[in-house]
Amino acid sequence: MPDDPRLPPRQPLPDPFQPDDPPGSALHFRSIWISDIHLGTRGCQAGMLLDFLRHTESDYLYLVGDIVDGWQLKKRWFWPQAHNDVVQKILRRARKGSRVFFVAGNHDEFARDFCGLQFGGVLVTDEVVHETAGGQRLLVVHGDRFDAVMNYARWLAYLGDAAYDLALLLNRVFNYARRKMGFSYWSLSAYLKHKVKNAVAHIGAFEHFLAEEARRKGADGVVCGHIHHAEIRMIGPVIYCNDGDWVESCTALVEDAEGNLSIVRWADDRERLLAARKEPAIA
């Protein structure tokens, strides 16, 4: 049966029993930050995220908000098996010894009622400070508290959310056509968003607000999500990092053993990273 263009792009169906990479062969990072997964929505790229989680491991895993989309789940229930598998993968990370932090966002703001509690080894919090291997202190927050639209005109945020849903629908139809022509995934919605002058200005203001908050709290940098725009740059003396999202760009922020930070764009970087990894030693 041909794909229905009204449905989200078809991803390889994840096998819940498929094992992670063998010990020693997975891509190992000291820390991984991911956010804006939006489980519970059709736009969530759960298959891509599951693939990323299967091929990586880390000492620290930070879930930087909007992991579950409570706004959409209140409107209509959507929870396929792949979304459940993402939750199970994260809980398995905690069981295997990774320190896992869930920093609540605006779409999963219900979690803020449980800050300080642990569920399955995952600590729920509103913000946390991470110290890199190089000794830099990074404030980790979702970022919605510094969004002027969220703080002062919440109804505009909901209106923007509806417009964003439309952009994601167009993105699914666009990528359906690309698949039929043999092309790889490309985010039309992200391209349109960052071409809009007002959106670019909003992102710039947001970044400076976050950098100032990090400076005020005595941190060397800040890690956030919220605006679905992965980036690492200096804002004055402050390192600003945004880990992106898993509905458009499929990105993560990672820290290596020496404390260096970088953005992984999984759709683009996957083959290169897996090809460069060390093969497990043969006994």
C-alpha cells in the first residue's frame, strides 16, 4: 500500500528488542543533551532518536525539556510504540549507570510539580549545573522562562504552536515527496522559520537573555532548548549552547572526554561518526 501524504514521514519501525551496540563499539560521549522531542505528536522523529540512542552512550544524559508534549496530548491522544520505546531506552540508560536529568519545559510543565524527585533513576528538576571535564560550569535550563512570548502573552504562544503544527504538516508532505524521488530527509519547516526576519530577531534576543542569566548565576555557559535551533557560540564571555530538537533537525549537544562541546546532526553525521568509531577489540 502506498504511503499516505497526510501521515508523518514513514520511519524504519524500531524493534523494541533490538540490542544497543556492543560495549566498546558504541559512540561514547561524556555527556549528551537532547531536548524538544515532543513525544505524543506526529512530528516527533522517534525512529531517528531511537537510532541515535542505540549507537551512543554517555556518563551524563540531560533531557532539556519538551520531552513529552502535554499540550498536544490534552487535545488528542497519540502515543505509538516508537514513543514508548524512546522512554524505555532512556530508563535503560539510567539503569545501566548513566546519570539522567529531566529538566522540565513548557510543553511538559506538569513535571515541574515533581522537581527534586527521581523516577526510575531519572532526576526531575527545573534547572541544573553541569561541570565539564575541563572545569566549565554550564547552567542547563529549557529556556521557556526567558521567552517573552511565553511569559507575557501566553495566548500568542498557543497561536504560534498551532502555526508551527501547520509548518510540520507541510514538512511531512514535503518529505513524503522527497522520499518518493529518492532524496533524504530535509527540514522545510526549519528552513522557513529561520528565513523569517522576526523569528531570527526573536532567537537573537532569546540567546542573549539566556547568556545573561548564566553570567548572573556565575556559570561559564548555558545549555538550553525551546527554540529548535541548535547552536554553539560565544555571547560575550558566556558559552551559549542550544541542543536543537527531534522534530525538525534531529540534533544533540555532546561533550567528549576532554570537555569539548559539539553539535551532532544525526541525519547528516550518522554515517561519518559510525564509520570513524573504534571497532571492538578481537580477543
